[in-house]
Amino acid sequence: MTAELAGGLGAVALFAVPGYGLTELFRTLRRQPLPRRLAYGYLLGVAAVAGALLALSHAAGVPLRPPAVWATAAAPALAGLVAGLVRRRRAGAAAAPDRQAPPAAIPPISAGPGEVPGRPQQHVAGIASLAQRRGGLVPVACALAAALICLGVFAEAVADPPRDWDGRMAWCTQARYIRAAGTVDAPVLLAKRWSISRAQYPLLLPVAQVAALEAFGADPDSHLPRAIYAAFLPALLLVIHAAARRGGAGPIAAAVATLAAAAAPFVIHGEGGAESTYSDLPLACFYGAALALLLGPRPRTENGLAAGLLLAAAALTKDEGALLACLALALGWRAGKARVHRFAAAAVPLAMALALFASWRAGIPNRQDDVPYLTLLQAGRFWPELAAHAAAIVPIVLDKMNRFRNWAGFWWMVPAVLLAGRRALGRPVARRWLVAVAGPLAIALAAYSIFPLPAYLAEVTWERFLLQAAVPLVVLLACALADIGRHLRPTRMAVIGAERSRAED
Amino acid sequence: MRRGLPGRVLDAAAVGLVVFFLAVALPQALWRAWGEISQAVQSDESLAAARARVYGEEYTRAIDQIRAALPADEAYLLVEGGSPGSGGAYWVRYDLAPRPAAFVGQLQDLTGGARLRRRLSANLRHVVVAFNAGEPPRLYERYRFVEEIERRARKGPSDR
């Protein structure tokens, strides 16, 4: 257990440390509080390290072995370190004249010698002060609950080998073939005679698995790759929290992040959740984090670049990731010079990732058991089939969302909250988040409309598409809850919040 | 900002459903997380023991035997002996990776030696038959597997 725990933490650090270094290059991310900066850092780290290894292996034939992995991880970490040192030196030089200023007045001592609190009182006061600094008791309680849930997922991940369906059928098996060959163009993938499922699926997460296993020389049966997937859960919750803070107040943002954490089938033990080795949770993180940067109020070019790296990762994570990345990019389009620069900065890494994916995929033959979506799409039966298949799909979709044992009424709550807080959904930014929610669901319906067994496909994939839409959906919930809060208690804070929302629009 | 009665009812219903969801789902999620953490803290398993616990002892033992018999770069022929869609062949392929697998098909479709030889196009020495999840796979020399299929074909379909 100790070795697996250390290996799991090492695997997460392999991506989090370089990613944290990368956040130093992006002012908006650098200024985030530590947990949120770490979350963005982890996502950027997976994108940069695994993405670079994928590109180096395919385009330059660099073997996926420890020297390449450590060099790829060290480069962004060092870049961040240097950027941080330079920034601090500049800040120090700029602040030097202030040394001439008179020292600040010593703050008055409020408590007299007789009023010095005892140790227990100091602890209570310390906790109260911490809670106050964090925006009240609700956010602190939510943070503790979410942390415990994430810790539970991590504990399960380091204790057990993978037992999910797609993980063993496709992603982890591909990772083993790639690791053995030392290249993403492994002979098993290239030769059609060998049996492999989803041979043409994008390889970012399998490459991340290989990087972690190679970096630490881990046993092929090690649970270490599972820690990589488990770490996406806190990243998702922190991205949700960061994005939801713009829609609602701090307590509401914390509450909706906890809602997401509590929706266990959504993010934890359902197909695609954090306890699996599916790529849906990573895709949800990349898509949601990129949207949060692209729809943010400050149209900085550097935000566009960070969003572009995340969109590139989305495109290299799953087939539908490319479509979602293009949708997110389109949603980030706004007129104005700074906004166009942000858009262009996001488009470049995405275009490079799509070119890389197309080049790699061109050499991989499709296998018999893979779904020929492109062929089905070209058959041109999209619209008539959508109508014909609706009768089979809708009952399954409703049944899955209505299972109380799985969802505990999550999907009863969502429409009620969105309806009650619908005024908030009319804002321009909220309308973009609405389209972002619709993206994965539209892809799901399109797939069901052309697939020969739509009921089966809906049964096994619907919740995964819902998960992909998690960040925009929960952000909308935060907006709606903030609106409901304004109805129920129109305080000065709520009015300020409404004004801030309008200003951001 | 003040709302009419329907609006207030809708607000109350929305807040009520949020509270209800949190009241039901959050304790479950926390309890589950606590269980996972305490189980992991108490556990002192090796990787092999964890595999045996999760995948089954017989299955894990059979996989280890096949791994010992087949070098990591030796390819094999994979036959699905369990019910279609049980996933057994996927799990065996995963556990035996990076050994390349050439999928032959369902065991029930291999009804005679001639038919089998047509399917065994790849010149590989070993055949692995996977069964339903948790059932141990079997390793055969190719010629023995062909003999076995021919013997079964002679005996008739009842002896499958």
C-alpha cells in the first residue's frame, strides 16, 4: 500500500509540478489561490507532458522511455521556475524605491494582558478566522466534504487494479502495447491482424499512463496509472468552483462544487468517473477548464494560449473531444481586438493537435469491432434516423437519469433550479454556457441517430456524455441558484453580485 | 425582485430539492469515501494479492501461468469461450498485453477442424481460450487445440 501510495502521488506530481510551472507563465492562473492554481496546473501538466511525448514519439521517433519523460516534465517546470524568479526580481527592483518610505505604524494591541485567550479559545478563534477568510462556514464545510470524497477516490485508486470495462478493453491495453514498443506507433496498433479495441482512439491518456509507469519504472500491474485519473476529480471540482464563482457568490460556488462531488455516479464510480480509467472525466476537465478561460471576463492573449493547450488536450483525449474543442473555441469568439487575440492564441495549439492526431490516425487501420462512425455519417441517414430512434432512446435516457439509487434525485433538482433561476440564464455569458452544455448532448444524440443499436449505445454512454457537460452545467446551476438567492433575500450583497454579473457580460 | 406566489413556490421547490439531494447523496458519498480510506489504510497487500482479490484467485493464477509460458513479445491466438459480450476476451487480452493477440472468434463457432484451420491464418504456436469474467483462461498448444476441436466435432454439439 505504501509503495502504491507513493507511486500514485509521484504519478500525480509528474504532471502537477510541470503544470504548476506553466501556470507561472499565465497571469490569470498565477493569481489564483493555491488549490485552484494546482488544479489548472495539473490539467496543463497532463496536456503539456503527455501531449509533447505524443508529438515527439510520432513526429520525431523519440522513444517513450525515462529520459524523454523526465526531460519533457522538467522543461515546463524549469520554464516556470525561471519565469517566477525573473518576475520576483523585477517586482523587487520595482519595489526598491519604497524602502525609502517610513515604516508602517505598529498596529495597536487590542487585547490587554488580562485578556490573552487560552489555547482552546485560540484554536476556536483560529478556525473562526480561517472560516471567515474563506468566505464563511459553508465554503469551508463544502471544501472539507469534497476533500474527503476525493481522498476516498484516491485511496480506492491506489488500492485496487482497474476493473472498469472500457479502461481494460481499450485505454489500459493500448498503454501496455505503447509502453512495450516505446512508441505511439506501436506495431500492434499499425498491423490490422492484431486484435485491439478502439485502435484509432486518441492516445493522450494512455501516453500519460506510459509516462508515469516509465518515469518510476513501475511494474506493469501497478495501480499507479489509476492515480492519474483519480486526480482529475479534485481538478474538476476546483475548476467548477473557479468558474461558478463568477456566476454566484463564494458559498454558492462551494455548494455547487459539493453538489457535483456528491453526485457519485456522475463523477466517481459510474462509467467514465474518477474510479474508472475511462477518458470522459479528463475530457470534462479539459473542456470545462478551457471554457472557463475563454468565457472569462478578461480577454488576455495568455488566457487564450492556456485555453488552447487545454483544448488541444481535449482533442487528443477522445474522438468527440475534437468536436467539443472546436465548439468551445467558437464559443470563445467575440469581437474586439483583445478578444480576437485570445481566440487566435487558443486556436493555434488546437490546430496543431488536430494535425498531429490526423497524421497519427492515418497510419492506424480501423478494426472490425470498432464503430465506423464516419462511414455511418457519410451514409446520410442522420435526420430520418434521429426521429426513428428517438422512441428507443428517450425512455432509456429518462430511466437512467431517474434512478434514485444512482442519482438521489440529482436530475429532479436540475430542471427545478434552472427553471426557478431562469432569469440568470438569459445573460450573454450564461447563454454561451448553455450552448456548451448542449454540445456533448448533441454529439450523443447524433451518435445514437446513426448507430445501428441506439438503445444499447444510449444505455452505456449517456451518463458519460452528461459527465462531459458537467462543468458548464454546474456553472449554470450556480448562476440559477444565485438568482434564486436574490429572490429569496434581496440583500445588498446580492444586488452587488447582480451588478458584477452584468458588468462581466 | 419580489416574485408572485408561483415564483416563490418554484424557488422553494428548487431550494428544497437541492437540500434533499445533498441530504441524501452527501452522507452516502462521505460514508463511501471513509470506507475506501479506512480499507486502504488497513490494507497491506502486494500487487498480486490485490489482483487476486479483485479479479479472482483462479483467474489470476491462470493468467500468471500463461504469462510465464509466453514471453512478453510472443503473439497468441485468442478465442472467446464465454458468452458473447461477457468481456472475458477483453480482460484476458488486457492481462496478457503486451503480447499481441490475433482474435479467432467464438469457441462455439469453431465447429470443425477444417473450419478452424481456415480461421487460424496467423502462424502462431499458442491459443488462449478466454471464458466469462472471473473464469480462468486456458492455454493450448495450437495443434492440441485443433485436436480438441476435432474431437468435440466428432462427439457432437452436446459435448461443448
